[in-house]
Amino acid sequence: MPDRVIAGSDHAGLKLRAEAVRVAREEGFEVDDLGPFSGDSVDYPDYARQVGEAVASGRARFGLLVCGTGIGMSIAANKVKGVRAAHCGDEFEARMARAHNDANVLCLGERILGLGLGAAIVTAFFQQPFEGGRHQVRIDKISAMEK
């Protein structure tokens, strides 16, 4: 799988998405930033779908999605088969999302987090490996639910 991240947001997540993209690049990932690149209103499900499909197809290893709260993005992204999107509000949740749930899409809320905490969450998410073992059995059960 490529060491690539695909990122998207809605109009309420522009600044935190840009910060998340910066952090992903610092962590050594190539990043495809889908935008949007203006404050014009857009629909978050459109970006969640594009990011989710890129991750599920293997075109990207991880996805980053940002909206006002992160909730809408996580709901929409998790509709894509193969996506395990985690809405994280702190570094511990981000680490556990990776370690125990093998989350492949991180969803953040710009109106909730701010740039500093958002950047720390992104770093924690990318630096934490999946632990496998007993957790893999649970991931397999989640995947079986999608069939």
C-alpha cells in the first residue's frame, strides 16, 4: 500500500485540514489534498466519499477528513466498505483508534479542536501502529459485517 494520505474537508474545516496536511507531510507521507480551497459552502458527504473510496481501493494508506465537528465526516466515511473512520477528539483516542481498531481514516472537527490540538492528534494517529493479535480478530469481524 502506498505511503500516501488523501485529505478533504468541507468549508468549516479548511484551516485544520491544511494543518493536518502539513503534519502528514512532516510524518513522511505523500499527500493528495482534495480541497476545497475556498470558503464556499460544500457538502461534506462528497469529500468523505472521495477520501473513503481512495483508502478502500488502496490508492491511499490513510484518509484525513475535517468538518466543523468531525461527526458528519465520520458518519459518511464509514458508509464506504473497507473504511474504518475514527472521529477523534484527543491524542489518546487517536492512538487507540490505530492500535486497537486499525482505523484508516481520521476525522476531526475544526470548530472543536483548534489547530494545535488537531495537529497533535494527527501526529499521534500516524505514529501509532496497529497492534494486531486479538485486535485483528475483531477487525475481521467488522469486515465480515460489510458482506
